[in-house]
Amino acid sequence: MDKPVVAIVGRENVGKSTLFNRIVGSREAIVEDKAGITRDRLYRVADWLDREFTLIDTGGIKFTCESGLITSLVREQAALAIEEAAAIIFVLDYQEGVTPDDQDVAELLRKSRKPVLLAINKVDDFANIENIYDFYSLGLGEPVPVSAAHGKNIGDLLDALLPLLPALRAPEGSADAVALALIGRPNVGKSSLVNRLLGQNRVIVSAQPGTTRDAIDTVLKREGKEYVIIDTAGMRKKGRINEPAEYYSFQRALHAIDRADVAILVLDASAGIEEQDQRIAGYAHEAGKGLLLLVNKWDLPEKDDKSMNRFEADLKEAFSFAPYALSLFVSAKSGQRLDKILPLINFIAEQASRRITTAQLNEVLREAYALNPPATVKGRRLKVLYGSQVGVKPPKIVIFLNDPELLHFSYARYLENKLREAFGFPGTPISLIWRKRESLKS
């Protein structure tokens, strides 16, 4: 499901980032000391009252001292952020009141015709907020007083935000359609692959990197199954993104991953595996998506009878953080092995939706614990009590322990490996959630 985007805007030093962190503070990104894992982006998924949305911190809108106009670059960045958003939180400083810069931002927001929520930040005394009425002069509706630094009235702000959001949009196609996001660096052949799968030139293909700007949905029906193929813009390194339109294309590609059931990372066989390929795979891994490593342009490099085995070994090493990922060597130009893509996607989607019984799960956990009991920590030993699968896409398994603080990461990895030995789950990550059984006396 696509999540509506909410942009936090305003001039500098009004507390936008503090508010951003306050709203998304419970949804920290996963960080591991491995290439491709860290997901360093300027937006995060937040939720309120079971409603998820994507929150973007846009940074302060600066104005020049001479003319009071937004500089051309910042104006373009602000305009793209506003265009991207379904709703906007306009943050102002209660202590300073309405400034000329605030009025200029308000004018920009009025022209956008997007729903705007006024967040009046840095309120100290909620029993005495008479000055808040000054903010009605902006003509953008009722202001909501908050203190982002102290977490006050954030719930009221989010209550006011929810009615401004559109209904969640599912990818085009039926409810049973499998959504695929083709991701990768620029010019690896994503659009060519889409066109070959569809049998038509639906997506612009060019030798110039970066032709695709937006994530494009295309419905494909094949052998009684329905797929939504989401072609995305090439994802460059953050340091090489030098124009606002390209930056927001990168963000849309990340949204596409969130919407997908399976992410297809397209690699260029002639260029080999690059660090950016690992980063992009890390986005899909962290998002909990099934992952297919699609090595395109396999017709270009010179090969011998061991070339594929060597490349497979390189894939396993480079993407060791996602050992479950499946791989396929293809050529969009010649059509080599393209007929194997959709069957593999079906298999990965099935694995991501697979459920195992509680009895099967606990039998494997008991055997794993008996074969390799954890070491004692300060005279106490970790006890693995029982587990239960609680969700799919990816498979989510809650494992109850006597004390999660006794769980060493190496033992957690051992248990995950044992679960994969027993149940496989090829092509999809599994999410292990460690819980303490409160009633147990350890």
C-alpha cells in the first residue's frame, strides 16, 4: 500500500527537525555494521491511530536579505517537496510570532492548494496562549499549539492531520496482484526489462542515465496471474545527486520499495557489483521485501564455463546481509532467461506469505536450543520458551525469552539460521521479534 506523504516546512530555527524526530521517534531505522544496511534518508514512516504516512523533513526555507525572495535553488527544492506531499505541516515559532518570512512561506503554500496544518511550536504555557490568535492572519486554518522539544500536544496535532490525508492507495490492479519494484543504479536496463516483459515500449528507454524520473506503475497479466510492475528512477549515491528533481526521484524510488511485495535489484553484468548496489539492496532488506538479484546484460561480458559460478560467489559475498536473496542472469536485449523472472517472483511472493504452524516452529526451537544451549551470563542463562508466527510479508515470528537482555546477537543469528534450515524462506527476509514472558520467574 502506498503511504501518503506529509512534508514539514517552515523557515529556519522554528523546530521542524525536533518535531520530525518527535513524531517518528518510535520508528528508528535498522543500522548494522555491514555494507548496504544503513538507510540514511530524509524521510521516515510514522503512524498515528493505526494510520501510516511518510514524513519528510524539508529543512529550513531561507530568504535572501536583499530582496526577501527565496533563492532559485531553495525555491525549487521547496516547490518539489510541496508537490510531493499530500498534506503539509507548516511549523512556526510561537515566541517570535508571524514574521515576514512566515508570510512568504504561507503564500507559497496557498498557491499549492495542498491541505496545510499550522503547528505553532515552542509554546511553554498551554494555559495562556492568547498570542496564538495572531497566526489566524495567515489564512491557513486553525493553528495547533505544540512543544516539540517537550512532546506536548503532539497527539492533538496528529489528530488534526489525519483528516487531511487521502485514502491509502494500493498499487494498480487487483488485490491479489503481486507488486514488483525494479530498482538499481542508473542505466542498468530497468526500463528495457519492463518493456521486454510487457512486450511493448511502455517505458522510455535511453542510453543516457536517469531517463526515468518517476516510479511508473504498469499492470501485467500473464497465465492467470496479475502483476504491478513499478519501474523506478536510477538511484545514484546521495553525494552525486545534484539537482532537486533527481533527489525527489530518488525518494519516489524508495516509496516504490515500500509499496512492493518483491524488489528486483537490477545489476549490470558488464560493470560488476558496486557499493551503490549494496546500498540499494539494503533499502529493500530493511523494508522487509522479497529480493531478487537480476544480473542484466549477461550477453556482454566474455565468459567461460565458470563465469556464472564466480559471479554467484561475488553476489553472496557482496550481499551477505541478505543471504536469502535469489539471483538470475538475464539479458533484456537478447531475451535470455526472461521467461524465468515471473516464476521466480511468484515463488518469492509465496515464501513471503508463507505461514508455519506453532507446533512446527516450537519443535525447531526446542531442538536448536538442545543442540546448542547459550552460554551463561553472570550466572544466568537465556531460556528460549516458545515462538509463534504473527504476520507475513515478511514472515514475522515472535520468540518469547526469559530475558531478552541475555540474548547475544550471535545466538540470535544461530536461531535464525536454524529456522531457515528447517523452513527455508528463500527470497524473503524473516523478522524475529524477541519478547520477554513477564509472568515467568527466571
